[in-house]
Amino acid sequence: MYASNSHLTEKFKEFLSSRGCETYSLYYGVKVVYLSSLKPTRGGWNEYEKMMKELKHNLDNKIGCEYHWQGFYDYYLSVKFKECKEEYGGYAFLSCEYRGCGNGHYYYLVNEKMAIHVEDDGRNLM
């Protein structure tokens, strides 16, 4: 799914710039993924269901967490707070990697439901 609303894109660029991130590639539109669409197919149902239940609470209360499950890709979601400066709050990322390869698609978590695309197969897009 792509968000092409220019006002939202500009707001997002401002947000990233305020945190020291480069934004020169955002003129293409923004690719997002919804966590509810990343259901397990091979393993990790318990981990996936645990993540879907706990993630909002963990984000709201700045609790670090990690989840791993297998679907079309090997999925890994990580939320960190302790390693970050107080003014940044924390960071959360989602990786969707090809099995046994270490390459894939990488996202920053926006909230407990959605993540925004930042990188493919080692080619940095930001």
C-alpha cells in the first residue's frame, strides 16, 4: 500500500528531518505494511498473537520487546527504548527477511498497527 497524500508526505518529511533522518527519497510516495497482514504460515502463531495483544501496551509504556514469527518471510519486530536518547524516545523496526538469506524488506514501526518502508535488500532508500 502506498500513501501518496502530499500533505502527509510533507508532515512525515518534517518529522524525520527533526530527528536527523535524510528524506531525499520520499518524493516517490510512502510504502506501508499493516502488521495484521503478516500472519504466520509456517510457525510462530503464539508469538504473533502475543505481539498483536501486547504491542500497543509496550509502545505506550516504553517497554522494549522482540517478536519473531514465520510467514511468507521470516518476520522480526523489535522495540527499544533504553538505548535511545530521552528526546528521541525509542525506536521500533520490522524486518521481513527471505529465509536463510538475511536480505529482505525493512520498516520503521509507526504504531501498533502499521510500519513504514525504509530499505530493500540492503539498498538504503533514505
